[in-house]
Amino acid sequence: GAAGGAAGASAAAGGGAAGSTGAAGSGGSATGGPLKYTSAFTMGMTIPPKNKCPMSLIGGGMGDNKSPALSWSGGPADAKSYAIVLYDTRYSVLHWVLWDIPATVHELPEGLAAGYELTNPMGAHQRGNDMGSDKHAYFGPCSSGPSAGTYEYRLYALKEAKLMLTESSTGAQAQMAVEAAKLESAVWAGKPE
């Protein structure tokens, strides 16, 4: 697999585990200041069942497999796009990569549609892992209880508007392309309920 370490420093923010790396600044506008999550989903430390995968691999408790509503602020003024990577740090499993999010977009609705090319946000692309029934869809956390993994929702501000990826690109290739284009990143980590 691709890089599995935590993306950046960690700091407590809003009760959850969050961190930011890259350009620093002040303020909380869409551009400028540290890149950070602002959504209700990232204010706690747990991932609700609706955002878990539809199967139980470790510890029981299946979910609805809906991507969470996410929003963010800050980041470098020269960011050309954003990306999100969902990674299980305990079991070193890549779950989802969403990239080519336009620089003008700072929030995602809950339950993004399946498919390689999205219309909301327009022009964004996604790749899940190979465990899901649709390789081009969100694939949420699949563990619960004492054996639950720690899942990082890694947010990236990128220096490229469009990554050189195709519909046949793997999740690992997408993750590596995101890392290579990174200007700044922020991480929210949680465990499934």
C-alpha cells in the first residue's frame, strides 16, 4: 500500500483529534490561515453507524455507508483543488480517496453519489477500496468495538487543479498523487461507534 503514517501533527480541536500541516497563517476564511475541518462530523471522536461500511469485518455493527458531510476553512491562497483520503491507521487500509474538488468548494454534502466522476462537487473524482461493491464510491469504516481501527479523514489543499489520474487508477495511485501534489493537510481521526 501507499504511505500509511499520519498526515501531519495532531492537536485536540473540538473534542476530536485534528491537526494541520503546511503553510500557517491567521484567520478562518476559505483561504488563508491553517487548513481545518469545520463540520459537525469532525467535532467529536466517533464515527456514527450511518458513515460505516455495509459489512462487519471486525467487531460487528454494520452501517449505511454514507459519506459524512464535511466542511473546511483556511488553507493556502494558491490551492488549486482539495482532496480527502480515508485511511485506517490501525489496519493500514485505504478506504476512500476523493480528489479534484474545485478550490471554490469548501463543503461536501452527506452521502455522495457513487461513480468515478461526480456532479456534486462538479468535476471531482473518487476511488474506494477493492472491498466495496462499487470501486468508485465511499467505503466507510468496517470495524467496531475494542478492535476498532482509528480512521483518519485526511484533508489536502493541492497545487494542481486536476490530478493525472484515470478511471482505472487504483486507490493507492490516487493516494500517492494526492500526497505528491500536497500544499497543506489537516487530519481528523475517529473510531466507529
